[in-house]
Amino acid sequence: MDSIKKIAKTLAIAFAGALIAIFIYSKIKPETHEVLQGNSPVQLTNYNAPQSPQAQLPDLTQAAEKSVHAVVHITTKVKAQGYGGNENPLFDFFFGPRGYNQPRGYNQEPEFNVGSGSGVIISREGYIVTNNHVIDEADHIEVTLNDNRKFTAKVIGRDPNTDIALVKIDANDLPFLVWGNSETLKLGEWVLAVGNPFNLTSTVTAGIVSAKSRSIGIISGQLPLESFIQTDAAVNPGNSGGALVNASGDLVGINAAIASKTGSYSGYSFAVPASIARKVVEDLKQFGEVQRALLGVEIKNIDDALAKEEHLGKIEGVYIGKTTEEGAARQAGLKAGDVIINVNGNPVNTVAELQEQIAKYRPGDKVVISAKRDGSLKQFNVVLRNTKGDTSIVKESFGVLGAEFEAISDKDKERLKIGEGIQVVNLSKGKLKDAGVKIGFIITDINKMGISSVEDIKRVLSQSNNKKPVLVEGVYPGGEWAYYVFKLEE
């Protein structure tokens, strides 16, 4: 009996102890964390993972919508030239055999070669910028707007040295693009190329800026200026003259070329930067000719070999190999062996970068150039000069003719058996009067090119080398044919 009591007592004590332990544990138990597999609501750290690149892509829809209406399709017609005639021995001597034995347009319809490209409307009054090679030698230029309206365009001016041309159509209240700042473009920045590749109108492609101030040796002017924006936006034949715009829809370049072995896009395209194109356009509108400012130097890119040879130390800037006698650089105190570091505070490390900086100015403008000489940095105040070596504004070639012109009637064309021509109605001191031209003379051709308007004369003369002879052919009202030869510059 006693043993049973002892067992019961022991069990009661154990049970009571258990109850006490459970009570104490419930009062002091530690916090627990629930770990879930999959989508856990618990953020274990405050680390923020970077967003994917796709999440950071800019919205280019507004830029595309804004620019597509201001980009036009340009088609050109160039009169095909034949061969084999030798009616004019003097012409043949200077220019080779003439392509016909009768005056142009005599009882025949001319044949045309057709080309196409793009252009960008830059004012509501109808000014359009394009590439020079798009409208080069064109006898007829047609512009088709994005709304399919068509206009005949006239050439305001051309610049083979930058491959930029300006044309105009007779229209108002047009959509247009605003010039942007191409110098602030950054590598990797998104841009749009807008144009008409393969006659596929209103085409938009996107890419990034892959290089700046690129020189690729494709411009063949007398003073070629290349400082292209390189992008990987798809550009093909027909895009030439179209717009390169930034994500805001501002015009930062004029598409000009592609790097390709096949003739089609293969990864890289090139655009004339707005810093150059805008200045060229303003000159063409104001003066009819580009006012090219020059330093008067021969310059080189600095590489490791040149730096060691000339003991330059750090590879930076642009090396002056020679200065011209009456050039702006020598007059300001710069000399061979100096290294140009910046222009008006803008760093330059390649020939293309230096040329782009100088191209923003006109003859007579002043710039501050910082250059290293014998390890020391010096500043030079430079007054830029023109191609003639002075600071004057260069007049367009057309102005040196010293003549006024009027269109001729269809009746006179029929009577004289000519297809086109423009008549001299007034003469002052100039090349035509000096060459012997008389009032009443009807110019039918200049340098193999048919003439039917003042714009034709401007176009042909702008294509001429000022040092080479110009041949003017035509007929007097009495039916006497004549030709005159002169040079624009002696």
C-alpha cells in the first residue's frame, strides 16, 4: 500500500513539474522566423538588384513621330550625256568630246538618269538640307513630303567639301526639325535614323552613337572636311540626306554614308554632325557659298611613334607639322612643333576634332587656341582667314559674272531651234563682259550642262574648279552661235 502511494506521489510531482515547465517556456520563448520557399515575403537584405537593360531603354516613339513628318523623299533627274561629237574643237581641247553634233534640245528629247535620296525640312518656309551627292549635277529635283504632296525644288547652294546641300520648295507651314547640339552627344547614346532606303519612304531605324569625329576618306572636295558621327542605326542607299535625331527628336546629324563591302548596311553608318551642317546651311542661305575658316597649318594625329620622335611625352592634342606663311596660325605666333590641345576650351585630340571645331567659324572670327610648346601650355589669340589668306567674306562664283538674266520665250526657242537657254539682259564689270559677251546673248550650255535658269548657272559654277576654264556656249537672237572661255579665278 505504501509503495502505491509513493508511485502516485512521484507521478503527481512529475506532472506538476511538467505543467510548471510549460508555463515558464510560454512566457520566455524566443522569436521565430518563417522561411518560405518560392516567393518569400521576407526581404533578407536591403540590397537592390540593378534593373535589366530593357527597363532603361528610352521611349523613342515621340522622336520618331516628330521627325518622320519632316523628312522628305528626293528624286533627281540628270541628263544623260552622249559621246562622239567634235563640233567645237576648243571645247574638246578643254573638256573632251562633246556628246552631240547639234545644239542641245534640237529636235530631240533628252534622256535622263534617275536617282533618289532623302532630305530634312529645317524651316516652315520650305528650306531642306540634304547631301550634296544626292542632288549633284541634277537637272530636275522633285521632293515628296510625308503626306505625298510633290514639289519641284531649286538649289540654294552646295558644298562638296562637307557633302551638304540646301534646296528649297515653294511651300509654307511645313513641319520641320530643330537643330540639336551634336557636340553633346555621348558614346552609347540612342539615336534614330530617318529616311527613305530603297525607296521605302518614312523609314525609322534606331541605334547608338558608336564613335564621334570619325574620318573615313570619302569626301572628294578640294578641302574635304570629315568629322562624322558613327552609329549602328541601319542606313541603306536612299537614306543619304536623311535625319539623325536624338531621343528628344532634335536634328543632330545628316546621314551620309555606310561602311559596307556590299553596298548595303553591314553594321556602321556615318552622319555629318549638326555642328558642321548647320553652319554650312547658314552660309549657303546668307552668302550662296560656304565661308570656310582656315588656320593655315599642316597637322597630324599624335601616335606613340610621333610622341617618341618629337619627345612630346603625353599622347594628346594635334601636332602642327607646318604653318603657312600668311596663315592665321603663324600670324598668331603658333609654329611647327606646337601641339594644339583645345579651341575655345573644347579639347581636340584628332585632326577631325580640330577641323570640326574650326569649321564652326567664319573668316575674321577670333578663337583662343591652347597649345603645348616645350612642355608648357600657352594661349594664342587667332584671327581665322579664308582660302585666299585674308579675312574677307568670299563671294559666290555667280556674282563674278557681272550679268542679269531673263528667261526666253517658247517662240524664241522654236525660232532658234533650241530646247533651253537664258538671256543676258544687262552687263556690268565681270567675267562675261571681259570675255566678250554682248547683251542679248542666250546661254544654252556651261561646261556641258544645259542652262534654263539662273539656278542652273549657280549650280554648274558651284561644281566648277575655280582654277580651271569655264566654257559658255549659246546663240545671239540673230542666230549666230558663239562660245566664250574664262576662268573664275586667275
